[in-house]
Amino acid sequence: MRNFLTIILMTITTAPAAAQIGNPAGFAPDTRMQEPGVPADHQTNNQDRLFAQLAAAGGLAEVDLAKLAATKAADARVKEFAQALVDDHSDANSRLKALADAAKIPLPDTLDADHKAVRQKLDAAEGQAFDVAYIRSQIIAHQKTAQLLAWEIGSGEDAQLQRYSAATLPAVMKHLRMAQDIASALTGQASREIVAAKHN
């Protein structure tokens, strides 16, 4: 886990200097240029399109599951975390949709099969079991999102999507650290409760 965070943080700090905005290696043959080597606005390659669709699917699920957690979670820290995700991801989703619309990239508007399965498991859980399952799902989701954003920064062609990724990555990393801290607190609380029960 520590290695993963180190790699992503290195990406954040070095991306503006090292990343090629408007990746020339990813240009499609019909890419329009505003000057040699620099694509015109909203020129996308396969990486951009796949990124936008995967990021939109993840963002849609983040908001859906966070709304569920904001009402169903037992722990106040989980509720607060979920509300922060609703606010931050709703904003990020709107910005991504505007960029995708400008680039004519269709985005999903319903949960995909993987996220529906997560939702079903969370619907069936209650109390602390729900809190732990939700937070664990968010650690995994935010790890995937961080990797996806870093991939777009390095491999995309659409400069706006690359800049969106660079601007969004720090918030995703913040959410990941929050989820990890909450998971540690919940695990510690569960351990203390087990010990207390044994002594009663």
C-alpha cells in the first residue's frame, strides 16, 4: 500500500513537468493540429475515450454508493466521508461530462454490472458490517481511480482531459487516505469490542 501511494504521489508532483499534454504517441491519423505536434482542442484518442467512460462509470458509482452510505452508515465518520464524496464526485462528474460532451464521447448513465454487484452487497449489510464493507469498497475504488487518472495524464491526447485528470488526482488521493484512516479506526474499534466481550 505504501508503495502504491508513493508512486501516485510521484505522479502528482512530476506530472506537470514530465507529462506530454496532447500525447503525440497517441495521435489518431485524422487528428487536427493547432500547430505541429499540438492537437487542436477536444481531439481524442482511444485512451481518452476509454478513460472518460471508465472514469464516468466510477464517478457515477461513487455518488450512488455515497448517497446510500450517507443515510445507512452507523458510524458518524463514515457518514461524513460519504457526504464529502457526494459533493466532490458530483462536481468532478459534471466537469468530466462537459469535457466528454465537447469531445463527443458518450458516457454511461447507469451503474455497470460490477458496481451493481457492490451495491447489492451493501444493500444487504447493516450496522458496522455495512460501514466496513462500504469503506473497503471505497479504498479499492479510489486506488483504481488514482491509477486511471495517472494513466490518462501520461497517455491521453485530449489536453483538457489530461488537465482534468491532473486537477482531480489530489482529491482522489485525499479520499483514499481518509478511507484508509477510517478503515483502521473501524478495525481497531471492532478489536476492542471483541476483547471487551471476552472479559464480560
